[in-house]
Amino acid sequence: MDLRAKLLDPAQQVLLYGTTPPREGTPPEQVDSAADKLAARLAGLPLDGVVVYDIQDETGRTLAPRPFPFIRTIDPRDYARFFRLPTVVYKALGTMDEPQWRKWLAESEKSVQFLSIVGRPASGVRYPLPLSRAIRIASENPAFIVGGVVIAERHDEQRSEAARLLAKGIEGCGYFISQAVYHAAPTRRLLADYLRDCRGAGAQPSASCSPSRRAGARRR
């Protein structure tokens, strides 16, 4: 079974390995070397694919000054090309507006199949392109299998992550990826509430997985 079928089937187990691209400005030969070394390490693992992360400046999360300057990485689309395994490419929306987002999608149609869309780090800020709109636009393009991000630890009485998952699924996310499962109890609570909300809305739950830099990912 290929990655597309597994990602969209909640009954399947998916094994993924997550990696971050080298820093922007890294000499090409060093990028090649890093990718070759990682590909060699992954060759003996029973993986279904690789997750290539995109990072963004999250200064808006706190008023404290950064201890060091934010440094971008090379484009995750470019780094994903180094791997023979299927790749899930993360894309942080940042300050993109709708024309810029449509342009990015058009440029990615031939190089990206699995796309995980990341929202902004700061809530309560009005951005030119809402995350919900970005998901819907991408999901309308048959070139992409669209997914999103889930954070179990932010699921509480004040903010329902289960409701966010349900909304993202309706907008077009077929799967969700979490960075890691830090605490089992919040994850179990989130999944139980998400299942309840899906049943209440008559919606099918989307798949959920958690990539790791060591042992891949296990379906939850």
C-alpha cells in the first residue's frame, strides 16, 4: 500500500521520519553531504516516507527577546528532492496573502504531493490569508494530498483542539501530524473528544500520526 492510501486510512499504521533542512546559506556541497548521510541512515528502516519540516520565526509567542537570531532553512521542497522515499513537505504560511499562496502552490505542483500546512505562531493577529482559506485552496488542487498540524497539549477547556481538527478536516485536511507525543493523557483526551465531535457532525475522522527522528511514527 502506498503512502497516499495509508495516510488517508485511519486503520493503517504509518512509519514516518521527520527532518529539518539545513540552514539557509549552507554551501550546496554540505547540503548534498547531509542529505546523503541521512538517506544512508534511513535506507535500512521500514519507512513509508519522510517529513521535511518548514520553520518560521515565532517571536510573537512571547515578549521575551530571542537569545539568538532566527535563521531560516533552505526551502523544504528543495531538500525533499534528495530522498527516494515519498516526502511530506511542511509549509508555514507566514505573511503570505492569497495571490502569493496560489503562486507557491502552482510552483509546487510537480515537486510536492503530500503537503502539510502550518498556521501562524501567534493567535489574535489578523493575517492576510486565513489558515482555513489556505487549506481549502490547496485541497481544491488534485496535485496535493493536504494535511495539517495537531498539538494535543493545547487541547483544554478554553481552546478545543478537537474542534480545530474537525474544522480543518471539513476544509480539506485528510491527515494530521503532531511533532511528538509528550504526554499520553492529553493525546488520549484529544482523540476521544475528536471522535465524539466527528460523530456529532456526521464526519469521518482524519488520520493522525507522529513522526520521529528515531523510530518513525506510529498511528494513534
